[in-house]
Amino acid sequence: MVPALVGLALDYYRDPLARPLLSEVDRPLPKGFDAMLSEFCSALSAARIDETAAGLVTDRQTLEEAARFFVRHVLLNAAGDYYRHLGLNRDASAEAIRHHYQLLIRMFHPDRVENSTGLGAEAGAFYATRINLAYQTLGEPSERAAYDGTLPEYPFGSAETDPALYFRQTGPALETGFSRWSDRPNTSLRPWSRKMVPLFRALLIGALLIGALYALIQVNRKPALRISPDASAERTPPLPSFLAPSRPEAPVDGVGARARTADPLQAAQPGSVAIPGADQAPGKADLP
């Protein structure tokens, strides 16, 4: 059977906002927390952790990270006192102080968390130092008495917290199906909403693929071939020879100039006869 505190640690790891009471250091720990912590550490031992993980439908690594997350934020909170760092209330016995120290120091010893993905060796050494400091102060009767004189009173009274209130979910639960820590199906969504999630996901993936394909086509698209117009193409083409206007030739002599510049149509008229010497002045004809 899985201890209740282990299941609470896993739920708190998945959704810390749903249980804000756990991180309130100005409240005493619940009644019977001493026995709860002993069962908690026993279920997480090397011999039983695989069995415990199977009972919670999770894996060993996730369970180890959840356990350390719970202890760091609930017990080893910097705002808490030395009693809370050891998982104790202020009326704890010397035997309980020593026993809880041995339970917690094993969890955060640097040699044990060196290969852990959720907490590095340096962070493990940091929390191990906090546990050692609490034990050195509370383990000595004189130092414990001096320390107790500096502690303020609990604002909610010195009575231990009711375990039922401690395990109850008091904050809002996450309403998303994409929980970071969840390794089991989310049941907070409505049935029709859970059915629409795969459709929306497929539409989003399709839109992204179409956009990527269009961008790829635009990048690899070759520019259209443009031929610059030739300067000679802009000129007006010459007229045919039979439509071109005739140009007068340069005169060589008076007679030739007259004959060449004469209208060819007039020379070609019927009945017209060229008379030699007609261009001479009258009365000056040559004598025989």
C-alpha cells in the first residue's frame, strides 16, 4: 500500500497551486506527521521505490523528483524554522530530532543526488547544509533552549494542523490538458473538449506545414527572364524603296540639270516631241 504522504507529494509536484496550505510555514505540521515521514522515506528507499512508483502509475525518476520537490518546498522552506526543516513540531523529542535528521540527510546527500536529473549535486549539498544546521542547533539542549526563546508564536495557535485539512485540495486545479508534470490522462476537461483537442492539434500542424511549404517555394522560385529592349528596336523602320520620296541629283551642267530635273511624267506625255535648240532664243537660228 502506498503511503498517503507519497501520493500527496506526487500531486503537489504536478500542481503546487492546488495545495497552497502545504507551503504555509506559519502553521504547525499535521498531527502524526512523524509517522507519516517515516513511512514516506521507507516507501522511497532503494528496495521499495519501484513498487511504490508502480502503485502510483508513474516511473521511478518522477517519484524521486516529486519527493525531493515536496521536502524542499514544504519542509526546507527558507522562511520556516529549524523544527520545520527537520519535519517536526516544536514539542518534538530528542529522539525524533535525531531520527528525522537521519531520514532527510539521506535524501539530499550529494553522493545520492549526484546522478539525479531533478536536482544536481550542488543543490543537494545546499539543502544538506540546511538540514545539518538545523540538527546542530536542535540536537544540543542548550542551543535548542536559546533558539526556542527567539521563535515567535504561531498566528493560528500552537495546535497541530488537522490532517484532513492538510491533505485536502484548497486551491484551484489546473484546467489544461498539457500539464507539465502529468504522466497520466487529464480528466479536468469536458468530454467534448478532449475530443476536439486532437482535431485542433492536427489543424495547427497542417497550417504550419502549408506555411513552411509556401515559404520554401518562394525562396527557391527563379526570377522571370526579362530582356531589355534594344535601342535599334525603338527606331522607326525605313519605308520600302517604292514608297520613299525621290531625291534630286546634283546638277552637272545646265542642260543636264534641266533634263534630269524635269518632271518624268511630263516627259512621258504622248505627242510631246523634243525639238533640238528649242531652248535657244528666237531669231538666232544657225545659218546653213
